[in-house]
Amino acid sequence: MVFGFKPSQGTLGSGFLVHEYRHVGQWGTHVDPPAHFIEGGRTVDALPVEEMVLPLVVLDVRAQVNSDPGFAATDATIRAHEAEHGQIPGQAFVALLTGWGARWPDPAAMDNRDAHGNSRAPGWDVSALRVLFEQRDTVAIGHD
């Protein structure tokens, strides 16, 4: 909230104006520091900004997600991308472009629940993560 005084009729301090601003949590990009996963790992304040400026590689999987909303990018997805664009460089941020954001702000579309109430959304298969982190020296992953 922001509070402040508003002059009224030329008399200072005779009025009071209040503005209230709200936003939902988790509305922006976030970074999970090593401390979230590794005991004794670095926290966000210990990560220099130079380590957060990375080459970006975008895997466009919108067509696959249109056919299968539960699509998971696999090692084959990476091979297909690299066949067209070249090998993913080391120290890169690799992101999935799923098109899922077009479902916003419809909560039912975003949740995409099946007949059993389970939410289905696109993501990463372990085989893709192994290639990225064990063979391509990827630093970060993400998705829209």
C-alpha cells in the first residue's frame, strides 16, 4: 500500500489519499538457487549477475503440445532441434516454447484436468534433462 496526504481546498494536510496495489505471487520469472537442491549450495544473493547472463536456446514445441497437451520434451526433441539449428552451446539457458500461456487467464484451461482430476501440462522428460545437463553443459532450463 502507498499512503500520502492530498491537499484539499488549498489547505495542506486536510485530506488523506490511499492507494492500494495488489498482485498475485509467483507472477514473474524466478531462479532456484543451488541451495534449494544441494545442502550447502549457494543462495541467490551469492550468485553473481554474470552467471545469470546466458545464451538462450528456445525449443519450439507448440505443434507437439497442440497435439498432446501433456507433451514432454525428450532427447529426440533435442536431436531434432540440433539437426535444424546446430548443437546447443555449453553454459546455455534452454527454454521450451509450449504456447501454454495462450490459455491464460482461464484457470480450467491452464489446469487442463483429465477425467480423473489430474492436471496435464507440457514439460521435460528425464531423457532430455540427461542430454542437457550431462552432455551439453546446460546451466538452466525453463518454459513459458
